[in-house]
Amino acid sequence: MAKLQGFEFWLKTLKGARYVVAPMVDQSELAWRLLSRRHGAQLCYTPMLHAQVFVRDANYRRENLYNEFSPEDRPLIAQFCANDPEVFVQAAVLAQDYCDAVDLNLGCPQMIAKRGHYGVFLQDEWDLLKRMITLANEKLSVPVTCKIRVFPEVEKTVKYARMLEQAGCQLLTVHGRTKDQKGALTGVASWEHIRAVRDAVNIPVFANGNIQHLSDVQRCMDETGVQGIMSAEGNLHNPALFEGRNPPVWEMAEEYLEVVQRYPPCTLSYVRAHLFKLWHHTLQIHQDLREELAKAKNLAGIEEVNRQLKQRCKEEMAEESERHHTGLPFPHWICQPYVRPAPKEGVAENGQKTPEVKAVRVKRALEDCDSSNDSLSKNKQKKKARNPHKNFCPELKPKYIKCEHCGNPKGNKCVFNLCRGCCKKKAFKEVADCPGHSLRFKTKAQKQGNSGMDCGQMNGNLPLPTEHPSTEHAQPEAQAST
């Protein structure tokens, strides 16, 4: 049977899927995919798999694809990151019997992708990408697809998409953000770029970016003309997004944990990460449960945290509590997206807004001396929870006396009032002990006194014996050095 291509592949194999769950590292595992399918998702991707590791490591193949195979989990696309045509094809051949298509990741912008030379950091190497996709299209029994990010220029993005189509890509997912739009600089995805790509190619296109509610899905389809909408963070915060529902967070958590138990094994870190996303807004209120979730050692522990969270939220619902003003569109216990705060606009002295400038990373401001939790970083908040009396104010930190030689803090019990490095040099030179730094040069010298070496000889103040050792005594030394 001939391999289906383009729109025929989308209509028949993918069943005209419009609601798509994105490939997410360590977050789109089988249990989460099945949960998402229950609530409207029509197509899912595996987490991003490393092609080279997939080829060489049988355990990696089993843990990340083979053991997660389920008839309910179709249609399914397996995504790989790769930078070598042969390796990519070898990995895809090993995966093709467990999926309906193989996707090449050309969109990951993280530093690990830069170091590994894959993801969006291949978007300028068009010759390499042509070879990879062309070879995969020739060798695989399933279609090859691509997920990309856009260039700042619409024209270059369109040219890029056409090149991938000509090389053999049968479906294109366009994330409407550039390589630099990540983290604090994420910003808004450009649907204009996506629309231009959709108009320029003759294969199905999925749009990715700015999808937080079901209304965004329809609006994006209307504005871009794409065949499907892919969601990542929106899906993580509300797996019922494609149903247009906003259920209580504990309801989704209970259902997810039930799926995890039905389809083991599932790494506990994956489960914990999902619940941190689901409970994001509620854990801002009940911060002690954040610590309990982080410490949970098994599913039973996580289920207990969910039970406590459910009980507390229901008590708040009964009281119709207004004590937590979160500024959210729904109460904090309702599944809803997390919106990153936009960079603040500057204001000139005359009251006019300053021109928009490129955001830059700056160091965190020093905390106030009251060390309130609101001003502390997340790591310091965790330390504060473990040790409530800990103070992070620089002015209240103990002052250290400086070493007389180098300026580093001196050892509190050093007999020479020096830092360890300077103390070691001085103690060696003078054949002295410093209990504060656990240095025992004098003690060791005294133990070696029976061999004819006293402290003065070690110090170099007295001449060493001039006669040569006998052959009898030299032999063991020669053997030891060998």
C-alpha cells in the first residue's frame, strides 16, 4: 500500500485531527496523553526523543515508546531531535511500527538544544535539513512531519516552510515565536507568520502559540486558516481545554492519578511536575502543600496531598471566601492558564511612555531585611520553610575577619588567624600544627623522628645526610615507585 501524503494523510490516518497536544519533554507521556484524549484531544505527540540515544539504548526505547504503546493512544506522532540524517532515519525506522508519523523537532529553543546542536538551532542549516527529511521520506513507511519556529521576517519563514515541503515534509506545525522568544522574553506568538505559511504551502499546517481557552482555538483557525491547533502550556494547566471546560483542579488530578495507576510505569517526577502545573494558582495560596508535594515519595503520598488540597478548597467554597485576591478570572481552584507577566513599560519624566526596548536579564534585587516570602526567590522560600529563623538580609549576615595575607575570610579557630590556604603554606614552612584547619605537619615530623629526620631537617634549617643510602635500603624505594 502506498504511503499517504499531505492532506490525504491528515484526513485518513490522523482522522482530520484539529485538537492536538504538543510534544513536551517529560510531560506528554502515555498517561497524560490518555487523559487529554478523554477531554477532547484528537492527536498527541510523544515527548521529544533523542535520536542518537534511541538508536543505541534499548532501555531508552522501551521506557519512552515501546512500553507506552496502547491501542487507545492513536493517532500518535513520535518526535525526535537529531542533526544527522542517518541517525535520524535509524531512530525513525525503530519507532515507525509504534506511531502514525515521525516528527523532526526544529523548534526547541532551550540551551540544551544549543549545546546538542538540534531543535531551532538547525533552522539556518537548510542543506542539512533537506538531506534529513528527504532521506526519511524515502526510507520510512510512515510520513515525516516537522515542527518549526518562525524567523523574524515573514518572507524568510515562508521560504523556510516551502523548502521543508519540497524536501518531503507531509505536515508542518508552526510555533509563531522566534528562537529568542522564550522564558521571560516569550511574548506573543505571531499568527501573521502562521497565516503566511498556511497560504504558501500545499500540506496541512498546525498552529502553536497563544492558545489558552477553547475560544482561542476557533479564533486562531479563523485568522490563520490552519487545519489544526496545537496546545502545550494551555493543556498542562487545563487538560479539558479542548472541551471548553474549566474543572476543579483536584478533579483533573484525581483522574490523572487514576490513569497513572492503570497504565504503569510512570516516573514519579513526571506526575509531580504535572500536578505542580495543575495546582499552580492554588499552591500560591496553600504554600505548605507545595512542600508536601515536593516531598511525596510515592503515588499514595501525592494522593494524600490532593485530598488535603480538595478539602481546603471546598471549605473556601462553602465560606465563599474573598480573602485571597488573586486577580484571576476564576477562583484559584479552577483549572485556568498561567499568563506570564509582560515586561513593564518605562515612563519618561514628562509622563510619556518610553519606546519599547529589548528586555534583558538583570540580577534579582537584594531582598529587604524583613525577608518576607514575597520578596524571596523560590529556592530561598524553600530554605525559609525548612528553617523559619533563617534571615537572608545581607546586613544581618555575620561579618568575617579577613585573612592577613589574602583578604579571604580567616578560619575562626586558626592559630595563625589566616585562611586555610595561607595557613597551610605557613604551617608547612614552619613545621607547625593548626588544629583549626586539621593540619598536622609538626605531629607527622615527630612521628618520623625515628628515621633520623627531625623538625629542623624537614624545615631545611639543618643539612640532610650527605652519604648515599645503601643498596639494601634503596631497593624498596625503587620498587614502590615502579
